Amino acid sequence: MIARFRRRHETPLAELFGEVLAVCAEAGLVCVGVIAVDGTKLAANAAPQATRDYEQIAREILAEADAVDAEEDERFGEARGDEFPPELSTARGRRGWLREAKRRLDDKRAEEARPIPRERGERVREAKRRLEEEHRVECRANAAYEAYRARGVGKNGKKFGRPPKPFEPPSAPAGTINLSDLDSRNVKTSRGWVQGYNAQLVCTEQQIVIAAEVTVDSPDFGHLGPMVAAARDELARAGLEQPPEVVLADAGYWHQAQMERLLADGLTVLIPPDAKQRNGTRPGWEGGAFAFMRRVLATEAGGALYAKRQTMVEPVFADTKFNRRVDRFLRRGRSAARSEWRPANAAHNLLKLWRHTTAAATA
């Protein structure tokens, strides 16, 4: 009963987050002068051993077709149906173009929010379709990059240097996909790799979550701009006109193009170029914006401001994942996971609101 309710009302449950944020805003709990962006990995309702490549999926579909044919032969003799389809027999640099093309495909799938089929055979066929779709996108992006380089001049009007290394996309899909949850990915955590999602959020100094989304990329790279944009949208819907002034994030969010766009919008962005685990600076990350950010963070004011990040966002993850045991998704699919992640953060905000009103009543 509860599972059917959650599946039937997936979109309204996700939208509940915005309604709770509006209530918190009315209570005066949402102050967005300084905001922090971060992500955490949550396990999907999927087994890692259910991950298959294209050839394995094709063999499984063919085996299923052979079994059906054998059953029909036994029942009807030569009166068989049709046999299984024969189809089974910018970023910077090429990698950037291919990565952005794949991200656009992920965004398109997120907008479509197609539910994960419940029957395994349907999931296998959908997995095959997705791998083929990804292969076509990769081939088109590579062809577009080759045409771009063939012009000899970049978008800035400068001539290209040495030609790119020869590259030929694989003739068949080369990726893998999980047959339990087709949207989930193998994501890296501090304790190893898990089959799951990268759950993102934006919060305030008062630990009020103002944006909560679910992504399929293991790294946080590339999510700074989209999450700040999501926070702005949520604030606008909640009736808050005050724009964020300072954005804090860890080194994984360093994306110079997105940071420059945020700076152009009037925001101050503090992101260290180097992760804590690294001894020294990243190779090649010298001078320019890298050196400038290191100097800013080395100042007393810059360091003190950035130090707020950990006390803003880490307690939210700790409360959600460890205190309230929201450490894995129960339903399958990115849209379904989003409909769990957003209410979980709405509940966090409600607890903050309850403590605020209780404290006021006691005083």
C-alpha cells in the first residue's frame, strides 16, 4: 500500500520540499547570504553484481528468445512467429565534448523520468536500448568535435595548435549498465565503490536545505552551477527575493567556466583548487585563478569564511544518513530516488522549524 502510494505520487512528494522551504521562509529561518554546496553518495536499490556490458545483455536477450522459440516449437511445431531482430548480431578537448554530450543525455533522461520496468525482461531490453543510445550520442559528439577541429580556428578566433590524437569511437556500445536500477551508477565513496547515486544539496549557515537534487555522476565536478541555479529557483518559488552572496564548496566542485559565470552574476565563490588529501598543489594547476584562489583562502578573512562550509553542510548529511538512517534509496530510478531525497531534506527542515518554534515558545 505504501509502496504504491509513493509510486503513484512521486512528483507531488518531490515538490513537497519546496512547500516546506516556503514555510521555513515565513518563519524567518532562511538566510542565504552564505550558502554551501556538497554531495554525498547513497546506495541504490541495486546489486553491483547485476551490472552487465552490451555483449552480456545481448546474449541474455538472445537466450530468452531461444527459450521462447523452443517452447513455441514444442507447442506449435513449425508454426513459429518472427525471429528475434537481427540488430543484436565542449567543453575543452575531445574528452570534454564527449563528457558534455553524455551529461546532456543524462539531463534529457532526468526530464523524461521514465520509470524503471518492474519485469526483468523489460529491464534487459531497456538496458540494451540505453547503451545503444549512449553509443550514438558518443559517435555524434565525436563527429561534431572532428568537424570543429577541421575548421582550424577555435571559438576565440585563435588557430589550433597541434592536431588531436586520432580517435575512433568503438563500433559497438562499450559501457555497462545495472540491470536492477538502470539509472544508478558505480559511485566512489570514502569506503569504496557502491552502486548508487550522488545526492546533492545546498544549505544555509543555519543548516536549512534550500536545494536537493540527485545526479548520476560520481564526481561533484560540473554540479556547482546547476545546484546554485536550483537553489535560486527554489528560493524564488518560496517567495524569497534575497539572492545568495557567497558560495562555498570543496575542491571537487572546481569548474572554472561555471565559477566565472557565477562571479559574473555577482556571487563570491570560494573553492580550494587542492583537496585536503593532496600534498602540495595539483600538477598544472598553477598561476591564474588557481593562485588567486589560494591567496584568498590563505587570508584570515577568506579562511574564516571558507571554514564555515564544514559546519554548514556536514551536520546535515550526518543527521540525514546516520541519525535518521536515510543512507540508501528504496525505489529504483533517478526520478524515484529524487522523490525520496527531497522529502528526506524537507523532513530535516521541518525538524529545524520545530526546534525553532519550540525554543521560541519556551522562551
